[in-house]
Amino acid sequence: MGEAAVYDVRDFGAKGDGVAKDTAAIQKAVDAAAVAGGGTVSFGPGAYVSGTVYLKDNVDFWLGSGAVLQASADPSDYCGPDAFPQNAASPKTGDNTSGGHLLVAVGCTNVSVTGGSVWNCGAGAVARESAKCRFEGIDAAHFEDRGFVLSGGEPLALVKADNVIANCRIRDWGRAYNGYSGAVSMSGCGARLTGCDISQGAHGAVFFAGTEHLIESNEIHDVCLESGEMGAVYTGRNWSYVGNRIVGNHFHDLPKTCRQPTRAIMLDDGVGSIVIVSNRFERCAEGVCASGFANVIEDNLFVDCRPAVGLWAAWVLPDCFSTNIRNVARLITTLEKAPVDSPVWKERFPWTSLMRDAVRSGKLRDPRTRTRIRNNVFVTPGDEQIHWVRPRDKSPDGYLVEGNVTKRK
């Protein structure tokens, strides 16, 4: 079988001079590759001014050395705020806020964007309800809203989309919309963020929802520069987010910017089943902030984090499950909707049905649902490395704390 054809955007009329609008030429190249069943759309050295480009199945978007995809300054060159009807439930948030996406894949399979630079746009790349989309080796900077948005797969059925962001450098996002606007937002099932350097952002770096995502081997630093009570990596408010792993990352230089500290990782308002292992945290106002159940915080190194781990909301006593408490009704509803009694959930995530049973019965939950904080190393001049927000949260029925080592500087 021969190699896929190459479609040079200059052959379709692109100038790459940093002045002329190349949107139409780029889209023609993408469309030609798609009609042929797939191919590589290539960019030689130059600055290609563009509005929204719609990616298509089996098309590789290759930005060669010296190629810059530069967002047009004309708002009329972009998809509108209603571009994604699946966001209609929240018309004033997220993607519908800016509309101005540069690269868009909706319902696509087997798409890639590789190399070069992507600058100055509403959002850099959006893959909605797509699978096997890969963004790799991109220098991405200066976004009004988010950098990259991935969604796809079936989170409760545990069907992975296999979308990937790898080896990218992402800087300066959330310039206009800095409420829950991350460098990367992942939802659905089975996305992977690996080998990226993420920094210089007004708000959090990574937001994720759904199941079986992997965040690994990234360097995340100097983010949340204009926000507090936030995590560089953030998720929360759902007890069915199973199978997510945060592994082998380096978090550093995350200072306290307001009364509430910035956390490297924030598991907000009762999220459960998150695995945080083999990460390095340095000079963070707080390393990990956790609540919920069945989370794992093990084999991490914390250096000059005050505290290293903050814990609250153990969800142990029956009165913790009162729907009069903020967000509790939502947590219970998400767990009831999850197929916790299915064979695959019973085998891989047995604690979810145990938690559901505790909520229904009003009885003390099974010890297997405890969050585990084990075998971490704390290097610090201070004393308190595990901070309990409220005395009632310091419960052996909610948290298992063992094997941690503190080393004084």
C-alpha cells in the first residue's frame, strides 16, 4: 500500500506571508485530502493567517519547521458561538463563550496536527465527539479562551476515544475568559496528555471530566496566576469519574495568589477514584487538595509545599449524604446513573457500588472505599504536611494514612 498523498497548502493558493488570509486555501487542501480518503496537508516555512479550519477524517495536518499558523484578527473569519449545538445547555460558558476556534474537528476519526506554532486565537484546537485525534509537537500560545479541547468516547461504557496531546508547549491562555478556561480540557473517555510543558496561564492548566484519562510526564508550572482556590490540574463534583490517572508529572512554582491557595492538583467537592502516583511537587502553595472517596495518593515527592496534602469531606457519617448540603445531590445522582453493578465496574471499580450502598443504607461505608495517602516523601522546614480542613474529616473510616516520610530541610 502506497504512502498517503501530500497536499501542500501553497498549491491551493496559500501565501504564508503573514498578511494575506489563507483560510480558504488551507480548507481546500484539507477537503482535497479528505475526498481522496486521507492524506497529509503540509505547510512550509511562513506565517499563515487563518480563521477556523475544519479538520476531516484521516487527514494529517503537518506544520513543518518554521511554519506558524497565525490566527486572523478578524472575528468574522471564525466559527460562531453556536458552532457546537451539543453545548446548548450552557450557552454562556466554555466553547460557546468565544466561538473563535482555529482548528476544529467534530465527529472526526484519525486526525493529527503535528509540529509548528499556533498563535493568537480564541481557542487553539477543538476535537469534539471525535476519536483517535492526535496533537503533537506544537508550540501553542496566546489564547483568549482555552488551548486544546478534547472530547470523545463513552465515559460510563468505558469506551475510549484515544485522543492524545503529546510533547506540546502551551503558554498564555485564558486572556479574556479565565473562568475554568484551561490550557487543556478533556472529557469523555480515554484521552491522554503526555510530555507537555504548560506554563504562564491566568487560570488552571488542565481540566478533566469523564473516565480513564491519563495525565503523565508533563511539566506544569507558573499557572493560576490570576486565580485562587483552583488547581493546576482540576476535576470534581462527580463520583463516577473512575480510572483517571495522574502519573509522573513535575509540578512546580505555584504560589498563593489570593486567600485560598493554588493547588497543584485539586479534587474538588467530592470527586472519587482518582489515582495520583509518582509525581514531583516543588514550591506549591498546596500540593494535592482532596475530598471524596477511593482516591489514591501514593509514592509522590513533595518539596516545600505547605501543606503537601489538604484533606476534607470524608463522606463517612450518614449526615454527610444529606442532599441539603451543597453539591451532595449531584454527587449521589451521578453515582446512581453509573453502571456500578455491571461486571466490568464490579471487577475494576468495586468501591463504586460499595459507596452507592452506603448512601442508600445510611450506614458506615466499607473500608475499601477509603482514600489512601501512602508512601509519600515530604521535604520541608515545617511541621504540618497533611492538613485536615475540619477536625471531623480526620477519620480513619474515610482516609488511610500510612508509610509517609518527612525529611527536614
